[in-house]
Amino acid sequence: MTATLLPPDAADIRRVIAAALAEDVGPGDVTSQTVIPAELRFRGVMAAREPLVGCGLDIASDVFRSVVPDAEWSARVTDGDLIGPGTILAEVAGPARGLLTAERVALNLLQHLSGIATLTRSYVETLAGTGCVLLDTRKTIPGLRQLAKYATRVGGARNHRMGLYDAILIKDNHIAVCGSVAEAVTRAKAAGVPIEVECDTLDQVAEAVDSRADIILLDNMSPETLRQAVALVAGRAKLEASGGVTLETIRAIAETGVDFVSVGRITQSARAVDIGLDWGVG
């Protein structure tokens, strides 16, 4: 689980931008090419239209420069800043045709990532003082995993596993195939990576901790059952609560004594925030 605010991989950013521009522009921006004079230059001001946590400013800059390599970009805020309505995030200037071609992709990514960071920050603030850590999940838009998980880090969460390759999470279907929690854990130890087991009942929790799982995911348990699980495990494994967690319920869950709460909503259901880009000639 990643605690530091590492930027997303540069190659992954280039891949996402290339795919997004190819999808949007196709063989060419016919509107800008026919309506906008080739020599015209634009200057744009990107501003927040609601309170938000900024995320993806450098990525938006990369979008513009992918279309207009010599575009001028000046950011006024940094990722992670809490931004009020009317605050200028950045200014961009250059040939009007290219900037208009890149505008929608730049805004789509910036609004989406800032939306994730903003919602994540709300959950983190609700957890303040409990000692419990917010985790994200793999519930991300396909193709945007690294960027979405970067946005949760900007919002203050910690990354759970990035994919199926960097940690083991034994779920109910894995247990069903193996026949028991203990057998699944025994087989998993050969991989040499952290082992987490999803448990629906206290009996499964007892089996998982006796099998020396590193982390136990307590799935859709009530606060009272979570407290019983905390007492049963008694520090022998880390505990993660998950399943249907909302802003209204997360603090009560955290106060049961679990180490982590994972929330799929912060990437799966985050609303894109409202950021505008107003253009002027010059």
C-alpha cells in the first residue's frame, strides 16, 4: 500500500492522452480547421466554478502540449490544493486551432481527477482523529487506473493494490474452490507477497488469523460485528472494513478499531467537478 504522493508513470500519462485525443479528434478537428483562422492565437483562463481539490494540472498541460508543442502554460495552483470558486487554476496560450482541439480532453481529465481528489478528501476529513486509514479499490474506469489512484493519493487516501499482480486478496470464490480459508492461505504463501483474506463471518476471521493472513478484509459487517472482529484478532493481523461505506457511515466504522476502511465510491462514483476554460484573443 503506497503512502507517498508519487506521480503517475509518465508513459502511462502519454498512453492515456494519446488514446483520448485519438478518440476525440480522429482524422481532424473539422470545426476549428474551418472556422478558426490559422494565424489566430488564443489565451485561455482555467478557473474553478465550485469548491474542489485540484488534481491533474500537469496532465492538462501535457494534453495541450501534445497538440501544440509550444503552448504556453502557467499553473496558479498545485495538485492537492483546496480551491474556492472563481480561483484561477492555470492559463494557457498559443495557436487557437490547436488549443481548441485539445480543450475538451484536457478538461475531461482535469475535472475527473479533481472530482476523485475532492470526494476522497471529504472521506479523509471525516476520518480525522480516528487513526483509521482510507484505502481506494480497483473500482476504476478501465484504462485510467494509475491516474485515478494518483487522484486518491492527492485527496489523502492510501492505495490498496494497484492490480491483481502486487498483492493477494483471497475472496469468496477463491475460498470455495480451495475448500477453506486455511487451504487458500497455504497455497497463496508460495507467491511471497502480502496475503489478504475477505471474510464474511467471525468464524472465517478466526480461521484467517490462525492461518497467519497479513490482512483480513471484513466484508459488509455491522459496527458491532466489526468490534467483535477487532477483539478476536487482537492485533495479530491488520483489519480492513469494506462494503457499502458512505460518508455517513465511515466514521462509526473507523471507531470500531479497524486499521483501514476501503471505499470504492471515491473512484467509481466521484462526480466530475466544474472547471471552466474561457478564451480570449491574444
